[in-house]
Amino acid sequence: MTSKQEFIEKLRNSSLRPTKQRINICEVLFNRDKTFHFTINDLFNLIKDKTGEKVSLATVYNTVHAFHKKGYLKEIPINSNQTYFDTNVTDHHHFFDVKEEKLIDLKNEDVGPIEIQKSIPGKKIKSVEVLVKLED
Amino acid sequence: MTSKQEFIEKLRNSSLRPTKQRINICEVLFNRDKTFHFTINDLFNLIKDKTGEKVSLATVYNTVHAFHKKGYLKEIPINSNQTYFDTNVTDHHHFFDVKEEKLIDLKNEDVGPIEIQKSIPGKKIKSVEVLVKLED
DNA sequence: ACAAGAAATTAGAATAATTATAATATTAAA
DNA sequence: TTTAATATTATAATTATTCTAATTTCTTGT
Ligand SMILES: [Mn+2]
Ligand SMILES: [Mn+2]
Ligand SMILES: [Zn+2]
Ligand SMILES: [Zn+2]
């Protein structure tokens, strides 16, 4: 159980003003036990459900991207018409259940270390992501 | 150098009628030495450039998805506003140069075998894709 | 506490990728 | 050659995302 005060500090520490909307979004995103995979639309609906307060869609987009930029959210590449985000910002991989449209975390030991043997001059590796698609 | 006749047979073999438009699209997609990574928009413009004939955007979408369904094209998951496709339909991985917005093939030996140690009951693995993002 | 400026929120408009529609044209088969 | 099935096309519709500009809320200095 994380307190509202902690969210306010977290926001302050990253020079994001602790507004009511951002705190509500924090509640939905970070006040939970397990990692959370979501689309903007999931989040938008959950805010109403869980906090009882409405936040505009534009603010949800703005806040998610602000959090993403600050490193509080990870973006997961999937072939979907909607962008997926993840509250687990550590380097990790995913299952994607194509039918359920659900992401599932893979522990790094479930995949093993990945060593990229090729390099491109003048470029460095920013991230290595494994996506395992699941079907029935 | 692949001939038009081969494309016609290829289309017939997959119960796709060999129309002028589809043959032109085949020319652009498959009449080349190296694998080809593209967006619908790339392809749409190349058709005009390379064949001199215009194909409607709707037909490009339809044909790309028909080819994808038939297994002649692979879809590459990237966080981009445009969907990427690949004429190399074998199981392989990618660099994505974020600045240039270009995909580069990785050979399987550049990545090594990936063994997924976790399984989800009732689900089986459909694909395993590694995406390595590159920055300057 | 108050004022002033900076930053955030919002509804709604704009944009852009993709998909759907429905009329016309082409292809395949009898 | 007739006919039915399928494909193409222009255009409209849809959808995710971003932009805009007015309003509200925060922060900071007084
Ligand atoms: Mn995750
Ligand atoms: Mn490729
Ligand atoms: Zn983002
Ligand atoms: Zn497709």
C-alpha cells in the first residue's frame, strides 16, 4: 500500500507537479502488487472505476508520456493498433497472448542472456526486447 | 531476376488472382536481391516509381495483407505509427535504427538460440522475436 | 494569505494510419 | 460468350494519437 504522500514526493522529485489527476493516475498505475500492462484506453477506463474521478483522455496521454520520459513506464512493441505500456521498467521480456491480447512478463532467467554478436558502426544498443507470441 | 510468369504462378498457387496490380506489387517486393523492409507508404510510392503504374492505396493494403496471410510477408513489431513488413519470412531478428527508422536483419547466429523456459497452460509458442533498438 | 507567472487540464478539433463501402472492372469457369 | 466470383478503386468512415487554445491549478515570492 503506497500512500498519496509518496506519489506526491515521487512527482516532485522528477519535477512533475503533483496535480490531483496525476496522483489519481499514480494510484491506478503504481498502487498494486504486480506489474501492470495496459493500453491508454485501459487506463482511462480504470481511472474512472477505481478513483471515481474523471480525467480527460488528453491528460492520460500527456501523463503517460511524461512518466514514460521519466522512466516510470516502459513501452512494449506489439503489432496492435494500440500501444502497450508496462509499470515494470526493468529490462525484461514478454509473452503476448494474441487471442486474449494480454501481456505476460517473462523473467530474464526464463529467456537467458542474449548476446548480440553484430554491431553497426556509429550505433550503440539501446534495448534488447524479446516478444514471444502465444496461440492456443 | 524473377520473371512475371513466376509471379503469376506464385499467385495462382495461393489462389490469388494474378491481376496487373498484384504482379506489379510482386515486382517491387520480390524482384530484388536482398530482403526488403518497408511500410505501406514506402511500398505505395515505390510502385509508382519502379513500375510507372499507379495502384490505389486500398489495393496496396489489401494485397499486403493477402500476402501476409499467405505467409509471403512478415509483420515486424515496432513502436512506430506505421506498421513494418518484411519480405524475409524466415524466423529472424532485427536491429531497428531509431533515428533512421530503418530495420536491419540479424542473422540467427548473431543472436544465438533462444530457449523459452516458461510455458502457459493451453498455449503454445507461435513466434519468438528479438528487437534490438539502436541509437547514436 | 495574495498576486503573478508557469505549468497542467480540458474539450474539442486536427491529423494520420488503417479499414469499410459500394460502384465499376477484371478474371475464371462453364 | 455468358455468368458468377473476385479485385480494384475512389471515397467515406473509423480509430488512435496529437494539437490547440481557453480555463484552471500550482508554485513561488512578496
Ligand atoms: Mn512487463
Ligand atoms: Mn528482416
Ligand atoms: Zn511515450
Ligand atoms: Zn497483416
